[in-house]
Amino acid sequence: MDQTQDLSGSRLADAWAELQSHADKGNPLEADAYRLAFADPEFLLRRETRGIRFQLEMLKPDMEQLAQGIENTIVVFGSARFPAPEQAEQALKLARESGDTQALTLAERQVRNAVYYEQARLFGRMVATHSKHRPPAEQLFICTGGGPGIMEAANRGAHEMGVPTVGLNIALPHEQSSNPYVTPSLSFKFHYFALRKMHFMMRAKALVAFPGGFGTLDELFEVITLVQTRKAKPVPIILFGSDYWKRLLNFDVLIEEGAISPEDLKLFEYVDDPQVAWDAIKTFYQL
């Protein structure tokens, strides 16, 4: 049996070594009927094999997180465009020195939004501090989209406390790399938004949505819909930054027009302080 396993391993290694050799030499990979199917990128990227790619994106992050003891997460969403306070202050200084009115207006807005970065960072620290010395089954890990901005801030807060932190990144036309505070072995890259969003929910014990754009709204409403339709178990859904969210979304219109029930507004709550957000989660789970 050992000889069979060694032979199989050798064949697999040889197949990938061949592909690597082609890449190193700058040679294009051309379709090859004789190439092993699982080592054939042209085959794996065909339209007909999309289902296989779905399964792989489902399995890889799931198996890796399971192997590393990641069972329960607190998912943090928010804008990738909100900078760290130190970056915002530096940009403001440069804008003032330049005398560029437009640059100054932009820099002042960045300073204002950087407050959310710091609050997300503090929230990440709170979650990590609680979980650091808990038994594995009781630990809660920060999980974000792995990008910059608010995502970076939450990962950063947990990282600063010496706790592993998860990033579920997405391949985009404007390449987005993982932020430096995601634990490398827990940094995953997705092609399919649907599979990525599924992974957000698979281990989520709470969702905290900081101010953000289309991506944040997409992820937020996905979770609200899953909980509303009972496709997912109830979890705390927290909208951080009440002024932002209430200016952006007038949920009362949905009630007035009969599009949702009044009790649906109880699916989420507004907060403006990291401690209040964390307290809401602790109360929900009686931690």
C-alpha cells in the first residue's frame, strides 16, 4: 500500500512540476489530451467544469479552517476605502501644504471616515481579548473580506492581540491583495462571490456591518434575507454607525409599502460604539 501511495504522490508531483516548468520558461500552456485531468488548467477552466470549481472553492477554505480549529467567527463587513487614522492625517497634512481645495476636501472626508477604521480595530481587539484564553469550542475569530479599510482594521485589532484572524478575499479586475493582518494560513482567495458569501455564513455567530458601499450592502442584505427566510439561524446583525445607515437606508418605507413586516426591523440593530456592539453579541449568547 505504501508503494502505491508513493507512486500516486510521485505522479501528482510530476504533473505539477511539468506545469511549473512551462510557466518558468514563459511557455503558454496549450490543451493536451494526455495531461492528467486534475493537472490540466485548460480543462479545469472550461465552462463545463464550473461545478467542479464550485466544489473546490467550497472544500478548500472549509477543510483548512476545520484543521486549524476555526469553528465560530464574528464577521465584519465595511468599506475598503476608509483609511487608517495615521494615513488619513498624513494625507490631510499634504493636502493643506499643497493648497489644492479638492484634495483638501477629500482628505477631510478621509479623516472623518478613518474614525470607523479605528472603531473596527477596537472591536476586533475586544473579540480577540475575549477569545484568547477560552477553550477552542468557545473561541470566536474575526473574519473579514480580507481587503483594506474596515476589513484590515478588524483583522488588525485581532492580530494585535496575538489571535488568528480569517480573510476571505475575492479576485477582482483591480487586483485586491490580502491585508497584512490576516493569518497567512487563513487567507483564502475566491473567484465566485456566491461561494465566498456562503463561507461568511457557515461559521458566523454575528455580523457587524460598518459603513460601506455596494459590496457591504450586498453582503448585509444576503445575511438579513437568509435570517428573515429562516434559511439561516438567527444571529446578531449589527449596523455600526447609525447616522450613516439611517441616512442611506429608510427601512420605514418598506413597512409603509407592505414590503416587509414591522417585526423584520428586529432582525438588526444600530450601534455607535465598539463596546456596545460587543455587548450585544455577548448578551445574545449569554457570554
